[in-house]
Amino acid sequence: MGEHFKVKLTNPERAEAFRKIVGSDEVFVESPAPEIANLPGLGERRAFKLDLDMYTEDEKTVLAHHIAQKFQLDVEYVEECLESFGVPILADDCTVIIKNPQRWVS
């Protein structure tokens, strides 16, 4: 389902980071509806979950290295967390894009 849902990052810093990581400021997410995520240092926030299945192993590696560097964490630890928990994208920092919205309206 991830190929149908994207968000466009509107936060300039995050948009630039994702352009470097995946070549776009539009990223695939698992659902068009954000969920509540408990984020370290931010508490409970509405967030979309990046659809990692839509990205290559190389892109995921670049993402893990970016996160590790940004938060001064071990890359292997970040890779484990990506597999276990995924990647939240703050809802306040983006706009939802739904491809073929008529498919999802009943």
C-alpha cells in the first residue's frame, strides 16, 4: 500500500536531509493518517511512519548513517531500531499526498 501514500516535507531542514538521502522531499509512508508516537526528547507527537519497504538497501543505509550522525548514535544500533520501530516523520513537518485517492474513498 505504501506506493499510494506520500508526504511532502515542508520543514526546510528535514526536506533537505531527505533530498540527500532518497533524492526527494516527498517520501513514502505506510498510511495517510498519522499515529501518536512517543519520540525521544519530544514526547507524544503525531507522526507518519516511513514505508521502508519502498526504499532500496542503499537508501536505508544512507538513512541509518544520517540518523546515527545527527543523534551521535552507533550505526548498527540505528539499523536495528529502523527494523524494529521504523522511522517517524512528524506530521507537523509535512503535507499528505495520496495517489489515486478515489481508490480509498467508499
